[in-house]
Amino acid sequence: MPDRLSRKPSISSAGTPAPAQRADARNNRARLLRAAREAYALDGTTVPSSAIARRAGLGAATLYRHFPTRDALISAAFSEQLGRCVATVDEALEDDDPWRGLRTVLVEVCRMQAEDRGFSAAFIAEFPDAPGLRRERARAEAGLARLVRRAKDAGQLREDFDSSDITLLLLANNGVLRDSPAASMAASRRLLAYFLQSCRPTENGTPLPAPAPLRLDDLYRAPGRTG
């Protein structure tokens, strides 16, 4: 009698999935992460994992094989974007020109935000079970504060500028994003140009009102949400 075709997954001699299986797993993981970023960008990180699995066209069991917990999925979805932000800040701190370093960060961050609607959540999302990502975000925020201080000390940034003004910029930039990528980028660039012009010190400029008590976390919180 001919041997029946096995229905068991193909396993290599080393006990690991065959290349075709590994490719399928990588593809499923990528689909889940893409669906998660899209869903979080639209509705925040409270979106149920089951909804993300459906958005990816996969079953819940597949999602949980890759990401056993909701926090694991959130962390994986946002780690790349957060890493890009941190790297941008680190590079700016090495620039000998404080204003150029700060401006470079703001240009790059606004560009990433205009290109990716999930950026705001990525940069400031809550990572309850990911201390490494929380540390990276804290490092980025501390780096931004250092960039502001350096530019002020060099006389290149108005003295009443506050680090919370960067949060104001990102809130405003998020608000001008449109469905059209080209329109989003054009609006973002114009808004940033206005912002940067207003940041430069002037001899007889009108003092700004007191800064708002904002942190990057406020980009994540929905209006009316506290704590």
C-alpha cells in the first residue's frame, strides 16, 4: 500500500520548521504587525487583539502564537518606530550646531508623523510590560530636553521656549494630517516652517503665555482621559 501523505508540518532534520514554513510564519507576523499599527493609528492601543487578527486576515490562534499577550503585540508593533526616533535624537546631540540639531529632529519627527499615522502612538504609547521600550522613550524625551537647553545656551532659541512646546507641535502636526499623503506632507511642512520661525529669539518679541503642562504621553491620551 502506498504511503499516505503526512498531514503533519514539515520539520527539518534539526527539528526546526522547513524554510517554507518559516517564510509563512514571517509573513504572518509581518501581516499582524502591519494590521496592529494601522488599527492603533486609527483607534489607539485599546483595539482588541481579535480585531487585529481579523484585520490581518488571520485567526486569533495565529496571533497568539506570535504575540502571547496584548503588551507583546504593542511593543513589537512600535519598537521600530521608537528606535528611529531615539536614533534621530542621538544623532542630533552629536551635531556641533545646537539649532541645526534641534531643527533636524523636529523636521524628521514631523516627517515620520506625516508619513505614518501610527507614529504618534509609536513615540509615546504606554508599554506596561516592556521596560526596555519605556527606557528608550524616556531617553528620547531627555534628549529632546537637552537639545532645547543647548539651543537656548547658544542664543539660538527663544528663552521662553519650553520642552512641552514640542508636544504642542506634534499635537498640531497630527491634526493637519489628511487622507492624501501628499496633502499631509505639504500641510506638515508648512506648519513646521511657521513653528520654527516663531522659535528664533527676537529682541522685542512679545513673551509667550505660560507653557502648558504637557508631556509626550499626552499625545497618546484621548481628550478627557487622565492618568
